[in-house]
Amino acid sequence: MSNDMRQYTLRIHGKLLDKLEYIAEAYGRTKNKQLTQMIRKSISAYENKFGTITQELIEEMRDKKFFKP
């Protein structure tokens, strides 16, 4: 996964960023690492409920999003 690290600009309300920083500090993480951990947990919960998100599903979603007839 580290071979496919991508940058993503995030716009976030200041109060949310402050709270993220507080949580990250409590766990001894950077804000980036904490956010990554939270995203992983969210994806895991989604996949447990709805099934694994495969690369094929991602590609289908992208095709529909950008190439609507």
C-alpha cells in the first residue's frame, strides 16, 4: 500500500480539525495517521455491512460517474 501513497487536499472546519488533533495526541499519532486510522475503521465497518469493495466495483463506479450516457 505504501507504494501507492497519494496526496489529497482536505477542507475541514477548524473545530473539527482541533478535535482531530486532540484525539490524535491522545493516541500518540499525527493528525494524518489518526485520520487514516479512522478511514480504515469506517471502510471496514462499511465492508462488514455491505461486502468487500473490490477494484472492479471501484472502476464501475468511476465509469458511471464520469461517462454517463
